[in-house]
Amino acid sequence: MGSFGERLREARKQKGLSQTEFGELVGVTKRSQMMYEGDQRVPKADYLAALVKTGIDIEFILTGESRGAAGVINSAPLGSDVPHVPLEGLSLSTGMPVPLYDVEGAAGAGRSLERETVVGTFTIDAATLSQLGLAGAQLAGVRVRGDSMEPTLFDDDWVFIDLNDTNFAQAGVFLVWVSGELRIKRLQRLAGGAMLLISDNSYYEKEMIAPDRMQEVHVMGRVRTRMGEIA
């Protein structure tokens, strides 16, 4: 049944629309539509609501399965005679596919994750998103590498980052791009426009980014939650 992006691409093609035409139909740019179909960006709720209005089977797009009139799960291919489920009628088990990235494999070519390789997807159900306060977040999953953030984060943990939250004036842990390298650090704003990168592991020294180097830095998103092995 393929990935979210593959099912979305097939649905668009079955409507006979280009990425530009389909994007105009649902209110996004061609580039955004391309990213969604390539599993390189996670769409927000308003995009999914727009898909429903086009008559697309949104449950199949999200999960690869559809429920018939009797509530039985069907794996019918796109275009077959299956009911279209209203967005508000979706079960809480239907969630958002979150793209997963490995920081160690990051190319460092740009100040976003769009150019990085998606190593997988993880679907978070709607109930969990609501409980975590992430219902409106643009999420990306990133694997932690190294021990610099212990004991908060450990090597091989997966963290979920809200790419819409880049305000490091409020304390927290962030994914930050520094001189072509992706790092997960605690950030602190300093007087005069400087920034302090802080590792929770006391073995590592704090790193100050002077104001004249701030063009080398881009805050990509706030770490909201993590998955990791219980010691």
C-alpha cells in the first residue's frame, strides 16, 4: 500500500491533476505538494481537511486502510468504490505520519530538514497528539546521537520536534543548525544578541555563538517529547 506520500500521489494522479493544479485545489504550493508526496514534510490538519473536500478517502491516505459501511477494515486500492469518511468522523486511532531523520546522516546542506533523507515514518494517533499538546504541531522525528544531552536524552533516543516552535527566548531543548551541522542542544539567549549552546552532560563545555556568527545559526524547532529505552 506504500507510504503516506505514495498513496497521496496516486490519489492526485487518479484525479488527473498535476502537482501545481492539485496544490491550488487544496491551498498549497507545488513545492509543498511535492514534499508531502515525497514523505519529506508532514501536512497540517487544514491540508487534510481540504483533502476531504476533494472527495479523497482520507482514512486510506493516512493509514492505507478503509472502513466499509459495516465498519470492516478494507485494503481496497485507490479509486475503488469505498465510502469517503468526513475528517471529524475519523477514529482516534487515525493519526499523523511523522517523518524520521537521522542526525548522524545529515547532509548539512541547508537550514531545514527538507533536503535530508527520510529514514522512516512513525504515526502518532490523534488521541496521543492531543494529550501531548501537539495537535497543531508540524512534527519531525530525529534520532539522538552521542551522549552530550545525557541524562535528558540518550544515544539512539528518538525525539519529536515541533518545527513551528523556534522561539528559544523561552527555555528548552532545540534542534539547531550550526555551520552546516545539526545539533540537539539547550539554548540560551544572551545580552547583545549572542547565543549559548548548552549540553546537559556536564562533561561538555558550553559554547557561545557571538553576535557576528549568528548568521551561521538557524534554530529549526523545539524538542517536545522523546521515545527511548528504559534503563
